Amino acid sequence: MSLNKKTTPNLPENNCSVSYTQRLIAGRWKLVIMWHLSKETRRFNQLQKLLPGVSKGILTRQLREMEEDGLVHREVYKEVPPKVEYSLTKEGQDFLPILTSMGNWGAKHREKQEKQ
């Protein structure tokens, strides 16, 4: 679900920044994709190997949505065979402290749950 300005309806909940962020990163694989791209620029096949269980179509769709939303940059090299690399944009990099905080919270919560 891409949130580009052309297709996002002007609904009341669109004015809530938390709802906007939630819709922007919605998707089973988007946060994990961002995490892997935070480490280094990756090619499509590299991402697919890092995400066992993701289909080629779903990965393609999520990357396209993230590109449309300004989180991911797609660089196409004109060579044979074609080479495409994905990296985080400045906006994607700006999200990394939040992603790190989410990971830290998840680790603490999981540890707490396992102790119970």
C-alpha cells in the first residue's frame, strides 16, 4: 500500500501522524527490508535470500511501495544482465533510530514474556 500524495484519500485519520507512519511501514516485510538495507546496499536476490518465506512478487511490491513513498532508492545499471540495487533514502535512514528502538523494545518484551 503506497502512500503517495496522488492516491492517498484525504480522510480524517490521515491527519494523525501515528496513523500515517503506520500505513507507511505497513507490510509484513517492510521493516525487515529496511533493517537489511540499513547495513548495506543490496540487490534483489540478496534481499530475497535474507527473507526466507517472502515470494518474489511480494518482495517486488513492497520494494516498489517503499520506493514510491520515498524510503528506498532503486538504482538500475544499464548492463547485461541488468543490475538493480536498493538502498535507503535519507527519509529511510531517518527512520532507523525508531527501528532500533522497536528492536530494543521487542527484545526486552520477549525476554520478559519468556520469564513468565
